[in-house]
Amino acid sequence: MLGTLRALFGNEYDAEGYRSCSVTGLDVHRSVEEHVKLFGVTAVVALVVGGSFAFTVATTRWELIGLLEPGDFYTHLSLHAWNLLIFWMVFMEIAVLYVGGPMVLGRRLPLTALAKAGWAVMVAGAVGVNLSIWFTEAPEQAPLLTAYVPLPVSPWFYATAIVFLLGATVAALPFFAAVWKEKRGAATKTLPLVTFGAFVTGVIAVEAILGGIAAFAYALVWRVGLIESVEVGIYRQLYWIVGHGTQQINLLAMVTVWYFLTHVVGGAVVVSEKVSRSAFILYLFFINLGAAHHLLVDPGMSTGWRVWNTSYAFYGAAFASMIHAFAIPAGIEAGRRQRGLGGGLFGWLTSAPWRNPVFSSVVFSVILFGFLGGITGVVMGQMQVNMTWHNTLATVGHFHATVALGTTLTFMGLTLFVVKTMFRREFVSDRLASLVPYAYAGTMSVATLMLMYAGILYGVPRRTAEVVRNIPGTDFSLAAASPLFALFGVFALLAILSGILFVVATVGSLLFGADNSGGDLTDLHAEGGLTPDGGTSVHAVELRGTFVLCLVFMAAFVAAYVLNWYLLTQLWSIGA
Amino acid sequence: MPAPLDPPEGNWWDEPVNRRETIWLGIAGLWSVGIFGWMSGFTQFGDQNPIGETYDVEPDAYRERVQEYKDAAEETERGLVPPEDSVYVGAMRYNWDALPVVLEAGREYDVHLGAYDVQHGFSIRPEETLSKQINLQVFPGNEWVIPMTFDEPGTYHVICNEFCGQGHRSMHGTLVVEEA
Ligand code: HEM
Ligand SMILES: [Cu+2]
Ligand SMILES: [Cu+2]
């Protein structure tokens, strides 16, 4: 056991502690690599825990099976949400910061003691949150993701959630220190795009965490009796700084990884440094305003406040995402066209390395995040349309498209990449690894769409153990939606199975995969080298394929927008 | 060659932007401003807006207000008939106080929403067309007054869509809209 661990965490380094990575061309220092592995493995553990609860949650919502009693359902749903949305993602994001910062910069990880301490505190917090949820007993209630006051949620929950957030802050410090060291004495030197993206991610993370500590501390002092009463509206505003903020971290970390991985395994180039960096800057300024879209149908918030904030100031952040939506595929198209790979409109895409699971995960993530997650997010984030989405399963569909499809797929790709390039293990089965992104993306997409339909077309609420087939105490029910749930149930189970395949591919390879440290990993190399030499200059490449794809995206966006507004205007008259 | 892992070379800010990317920026920018304009405009000319006066009110005080309303309302077999244009709804675990209520089609009512204990979700749809549904958040501590005019007669079902405790799924009430 210890021997295996030592072998997994070891690699051959030179006297200075560096080795050169044949896939990325980076000089990797041992200190960075070890910590990336540590956080990555921990993230996968959280994925397994949270993923197990996906099974119980999904088979309860599929009322034909109706696995859990209501009391247990809320407990399981809380554990599902916290382990996946928070622990799987945040542990992974710390790893992303270490990759994007010191690893890309070719530096060692500074303050490794803090990195380890941060990790330990995060683990303590995560274990504490799990225990406090699991052992919640009436009259206390399971927190779900949001722990809304004045529901009596266990004070231990708020306390351990704060511990986790503090740990994440500590763990992020070495990243900031690395950037600071890079910039010291060379203030005018420009950071690489990936580091820049990671830096903006880090800043937004700190903002989110501060909001989270404020929210949970406010609820905690009320729960332990230090203050008499608690304002629902204030808690909701504070809570959504972190509740939404963590989603922005997920988004930015994901986009940063898109730039990183499409480059190293797909040979992508940066089509415009200016445009892509400006998009990150737009995020920095505007994306946090979007937290308001959770409060669109709350009492007490003025109309102007809601309209302005939910639009991220004239859709500044949505505009930024549309920039990346072009820049990422364009990077692949330009890079491949410059190398003369694949002609015609889409030859660059069809001839891409689709068998490489790292590449396919990322590309599916880009497409599905955009088409399913991004479009629905903007549409449901319009104040009036939000009335038809709020707290229905459609909302759950939206955020599974963003985090369970988009970010999770990207992080799966990144994990597989780390298995090969940092743990230096071959996959136990290449075929299995190649299959994973297809299986997960395909099945989860259907499950997600079914959630959206159930919410929008039948008004099925989220966060409830039953109501489709039966609402206790009345003949009324939403049974018309049952067929959708049959589809949802089957595809949710298949998605969970795909998730299991992913874990088998990862953990199996770590334990039983052949050591590849002697080899060059040529199967991961971008075709025609990491960067094209020569060829047309980037801004002159004909980006026809990407342009057409983006037009298709815009058409889908407009269609979804019009359809949702049409449905809304069919309603009775509401509001002043 | 521009790679995201290397610092950009030279004066990267002044590098020309690809023509198609520039066009896309234009399209995306117009769309962004356009949908902002539509959302803001709709608050002026639209008929469906989650907008209404909000008042701070202690949960107990709101409960009393609803009780006064109930006392003033006429009780019928199908539900309360509101004395005036105001309809009160009190959300509590696990019941919609003051529902069912009987309303006239085509008449504008001020629907007062508030909770006695924790947060709830006011989720309403006509029995016949489940896709015609809307959802509003209900707070303890606030009274939210949203005008509504139901044009089509029929039974409208209210369920709770904010987790409020173990009995959450059983929280159901009705509005009966009748031809005037
Ligand atoms: C096979 C994979 C998955 C399935 C079948 C699944 C299924 C579900 C279902 C049915 C619900 C809604 C329950 C309800 O509101 O009544 C839910 C909630 C949720 N899921 Fe998943 N999920 C999966 C993966 C994920 C992943 C990967 C993430 C995050 C990265 C995630 C995050 C969440 C969150 C945050 C909630 C909301 C919890 C709340 O309301 O407080 N899920 N999931
Ligand atoms: Cu309720
Ligand atoms: Cu409820």
C-alpha cells in the first residue's frame, strides 16, 4: 500500500527537482506535481462519494422506483450537492491553480507547508460537513446546498462549512505567492494566458469565499443563540455570493483548462491574446453581479437592482463567455489549419484526435456547456422568464448542464491527463478510457434535458421526494410528466454507470496501469507538434468552421430565447 | 507562435484580430445589448413581471392580518370569497393558509404573499395546462403584494417549491377562478 503510494507520488527529477514534460513542454517541479496529485486524488474521492448519492437521489425522483423516504431523501440530496458541487470541484480547482500558476510558469510551488495545511483543513471541513449532514436529526433539517435560514440546520454544518472555506483560502495562497514571485522585479512581463486565467479564477474565488464565510457565520451566530433573529433576505444575499461565486470559479477554472488542454492535446493556438484576455477581465468586473439571478423572484429587491445585476451590466459576462465560445474552437481550427491538417469547412474538426479521451472530454464540455448550460442560464436569468424556471427541475437541468456536464467533463479530461502525464500510468484499457467521455456526455445530456422539460413543461418542483405521481392529501398530481421521468431515470442510471467507468479508468489505471515513465507519451502529443511552425499568421487564417458553429449556436440561443418568452406571455397577467 | 502556456511575444495588444472573430464580437455584443433592452422594456410594456410592493412585517403580525382577512371573507363550500380586491395567502409548514379561495375571472386582485415560519415557494398552475406555471419566493418577514388577473376560469393549483421541512411535498392549495 505505502509502496504503491510512494511509487505513484514519485517521478524522476533532476538534481534541482525538475523534469521536463514531453507533452506540454513544461519544466515541472516536483513540489507542484506532488500537490496537484494530492488535490486531484482527493477530488476524485469526493466525486465517488457525491456520485453514489446521485444514484439514490435519481432513483427517488424517478417515482416509479421511489427509493428513499422523504427524510432520507433530503439528507442524500444534501450530501450529493456538497460532495459534488463543492468538494469535487474545489479540490480540483486548487489543483488547477497549481497547474495554471507555478507549473505553467516553470516554478516550484512556494509555501508548500501552507498547501499541505490548506489541504488538511479542507479535508477536515469536508468530513465535518458530511458528518453533520448525515447525523442531522429532527427537529433539525438537512441543509441541502443552500442551508436557508430560518430552517433549523445543524450549527455544526455551518461551522464545518466555514472550516472548509478557510482551508481553501489557505490552499490558494501558494498559487498567489507563485504569481507574485513571477511578477516581482518584472512587473511589465505578461503572464501566459493560462496563468492569467488562473489568476482571475483565484481572485473570484477569494471574493466568493469571503461571502461564504460571512453568510455561514451569520447563520451560525444565530443558531448558537448569539443573535436573536435572522433576516431571510440578508442571508440569501450573502449566501449567493458564495453559492453563485463557486459557480463562477467552476466556470473560470473550466475555461482556463479549455485553453490549456485544447492546446496541449489538440494543438490549439491563441487566436487573439487581446480578445481572450479582455474576456477574462470582463469576468473579473461583471460576473459577480450575476449572483442576483438567484433573487429574481424574491420580495424586497427593487426592479432596477434585479434587472441590472442579473444582466451582469448589459450582459458583460455573457458576452465574455461568447468570446471564449469562439476563441476555443477557433484556436483548434487555426492551429490545425496552420499545420495543414484537415481541409474544407470542418475537416480540421473531423480529423481531430477524437479517440483521445482528454480531447473529447474537453470538446464535449465546450459544446454542451454552451448549448445546454449557457443558453438556458441566460434565458432563465431574465427576470420575467425566471418566474417559469425558479425552483423547478428545469433549474436543476440548467445547472447539471453547466457543472455536471460542462465542468465535470472538463475535470474528467484533466484527471485522465494527470493520470498519464503526472502519475505516469498507462490506462488499464485505452478503449475504456476513450469510451468514458462519449458515454457520460451522451447519457447525461439526455438526463439533463429531461429535467429541463419536466420543469418547464410540467412545472415539476425541485427538492422534493414525490409530487409527480402523488401529492399527499389531494387528487391533484403532476402525473402527466411521468413519461419524462422514465426517460430521465434510465439515462440518469446510464450516466451514473458512465461515471463508474470513469472511476474505474482512473483508479484502475493508478493501481494497475503500466508505468509509462520511460516513454514519451506520443499518443497524447498534439499532431504536428505543440505549436505549428510557420503557416499563415493566426489572424489571417480562415476561421470558417468556427464561424459557422458559432452561428448555429446563436440560432439555438435565439430560438430558446423566443420560445421561453412566448411561453411566458401565454400566462395570465402578473405583476405591477 | 501564440501558445497559451507562453508569455505572448512583442506588442500583442496591437496584433490584428481575425476578421471573423471581429464579426462574432459584433453579433454577440448586439445580442447582449438587445436582450438587456428587451428585459428592461418588458417591465414597462409586458404583462408578466415579478414586481409588486413589499412590506416588512413580523411573521406573527402577518398571520394576524391573514386571520382578519379570513374573518372578513365569505365562506363557501369551494373556498373563501375575498371581501375586496385583496387575496391573502399565508405559507406555513405544511399548509397554504387562507386557501382555497374563489376568484372572478378577469378581475385584478392583489395577491399578498408571506410566510409564518420558514421560506416557502408559491408555485401555481391551472389544472388543465401544467406548462402555464409560475413560481415566487415567499419569505417570513415580508409581505409581497403581486397583482394578478386570471382570465381563464378553472382550478389553479398551488404547491410549495422551496424546501421547508419533512412535509414539504404535501403543501398544496387551490384557487378556484369562476366566470364573473
Ligand atoms: C449521474 C450524475 C448525476 C445525476 C443522475 C444527478 C441527479 C440529480 C437530481 C435528480 C437532482 C435534483 C433533486 C431535486 O431537486 O429534487 C440533483 C441535484 C443536484 N445535483 Fe446532481 N446529479 C448528477 C451529478 C451531479 C454533479 C456531477 C454535480 C456537481 C458537480 C451535481 C450537483 C447537484 C446539485 C448542486 C444539486 C442541487 C441540490 C439542492 O437542491 O440543494 N450533480 N442531482
Ligand atoms: Cu413550503
Ligand atoms: Cu416546501
